[in-house]
Amino acid sequence: MKQFKTILNFELKSYFKNKVFVGITVALVVLIAAAMFFPNIMAFFKSGDGAEQEQSPVMLIASDSDAQAEAMREAFAAAFAGYDVRIAQGGAEEARQKISQGEAECAFVITGPTSYTYYVENLGLYDEKTAVADEILKNAYRVEAMVESGVAPGLAGQILSAQVTHEIESLGKDQMQNYFYTYVMVFALYMVILLYGQMVATNVASEKSSRAMEVLITSAKPTAMMFGKVIASCLAGFIQLLCIFGTALVCFRINQAQWADNPIVCSIFNMPPELLGYMLVFFLLGFFIYAFLYGAVGSTASKLEDTNTSVMPITMLFIIAFLVVMFSMSSGNLDNIWMKLCSYIPLTSPMAMFARIAMSTVPPYEIVISIAILIGSVVGIGVLAAKIYRVGVLLYGTPPKLGSILKSIWKA
């Protein structure tokens, strides 16, 4: 235990004395704080220049019929409240010219009662203006047809403008509400495990290549060294995350009124406390498993430059798990067979089970089984990693094969 504490303190001090580690932490904290205060900063500059009025983007409407152009202008102005809707007297040519020169954002050139051409400089990924325009022209056509059939224009408009009301009562999780903070947490888990796992492997390989390991291995037990390094890196990563997310939370509370209109940001900071507890559990257990594996594999690399090649299989496996979780989140089906399978595999369950808990309804016994498997795997992989570490740090030359490592462990 004394050796473990000595190594833990030494590794922690190394992290906190590392200028790159401290610099990245401070830079991320400053960036997060600046992002959270961004609405106040923008409001300050706008208030200092009161004469300047914010200009609405221009939307052009063109039609061969002046009456239809004016009717469409009024309908589009009502549907697109944030736009300055104008008529392009010169038709499609004028619309294209003004869009190319930056004088208008987009244009609708009406070519028939139920047809039009939409002009825009760069078509956005989530541009849904054509869906709104389709409804406008569809309603206009229906009103005209009903009027021609003898229905009074007022009654036709009243029939078509009838609104359907509905209520939604979710008995489980609201995936739309939970998606953004689940995405942020899973991505943070992915980044921290990958970065700090690589750091553990690099530190071990660096000590081995400098021959410092030969001195250390004679003065401390491999188990104490392995657990000391891994727990120190876990604590360093946890403290770094605490600084970043703590700063974000404090700055959000200060500027909460300015972010009230942003449902994405509000949903991220309104995460249920129990979900934060699950996040902490899966973060710690997942981190330990991968850090032990990275440390063990790093000890088999004779040179520092061989580290990336040695840890490639672990990294690829982790990336595959990340992609399975991301694709499942995007599809909205968190309880598919792949996610259920990944929820019980120790190398994938930290992300898969956490995502299912956040966005789906998971029976409590499944959560207990997944956490129990993870805890058992952490202990088992930790002991195995310590044995590989003890054998690996004394192997030099060409990178050893898995069979030779297992054979050496069996003989040790």
C-alpha cells in the first residue's frame, strides 16, 4: 500500500506539473467561460451601437402575374416572420443576380398554381423552407378551387386554416429532450478514455525506453505500479473534467436568462442528477478497463514510436463501440440487438448502457448485471494487466506476440 501511495502521489504531481496538461485545462476553462458569456458580450456591443439596426434577411418572390406575386408575398411574409419578403419585378434573372451579389438570401419564383423554383446560394443541410412553401401553395390552390366550386372565400379559408390540437404523454424517456446531453456525455467519455488511455501507454513506454523501468521494477511491485499509474491518470482526468464542466455549469447559472431561448443548451444543463450518477459510475469503470489495457500493451513496446501500433487494436475496438452507440442514438432505436449485446460486454458497456439508460427505459436488473460484469472485469483485467506489465517491461527487441506474453505470464 505504501508503494502504491508513493507511485500515486508521484504520478499525480507529474500531471499537475505538466505545462501542457495545465495549459490545455486552463485554455478549455477560458473557452467554455467565454462561450457561456457570449450572449452578454454580444448584447454589450449591440447596446453600445444603438443606431445600428439589425437587418432581416431578404426573401424574393417572383411571378408572371402581379396579383399572384402580391398574394404570395403576403402569404410568405406571414409564414417567414424573420424575413423581409419583397417582390422581384425582374423575375428569375433579378432573383439570381441579387442572390449572387448577396443582396437577397433566397427567392421563390412561382411558375404555376402548384409549382415554383427555389433559388439559394448555398443549400443548407437543414433548409426546410421548401416544405413551408409547399404548404403555402397547396393551401392557395385549394382555396381557389373551393371558391370556383361556389364556396365563399372566407369559409374556404376558415376550413383550410382549421388547427389540429394534440397532447403528448411519454411514459418513459423523451429521446428528443435527452439526446443532446447524452451526446455530450458519451462524447466526453470517448475523448477522456481515448486521450488518457494513450497517455498511460505513452508514459509506460517512455519509462521503458529510457531504462528507468529497470530501476523502478526492482523497488516496487508491478501491481502497485500499474494501479498507481492508472488511478493517478483517472484522478487527473476526472479533475480536468470537473474543472471544465464545473466552469460551464457555474457560467450557465450566471447567464441562464440569456440562454432561456436555447432549448439545446438548457437541456444539457438540466440533466437529471441520477443520470449524472450513472455517468460517474460508467466513466470510472470504463476508464479503468481501458487504462489497464493501454498500460499493459504500452509495457510491451520496446520503443516509444511503437506505442501507437501496439495500442491500435484497442483503439479500433473502442471506436467501433462508439460508432455503434452514435448510430443507435441517431436512429432512435436504443434497444436494438447490437446495443443490448454491447451493454454486457465490458469494453463497450460504459457507453452503450449509459446511452440506453439516458434515452430508453432499461429494467433495473439489466443495469445491475452490466455494472457487476464491469466491476468484475475491472478487477480481472487489472490483475492480468499487472502480470503483463511485469513481463512486458523486461522484454526488449521486436514487439512480442500475444502467445509469447501469455506463455511468459504462465511461467512467472
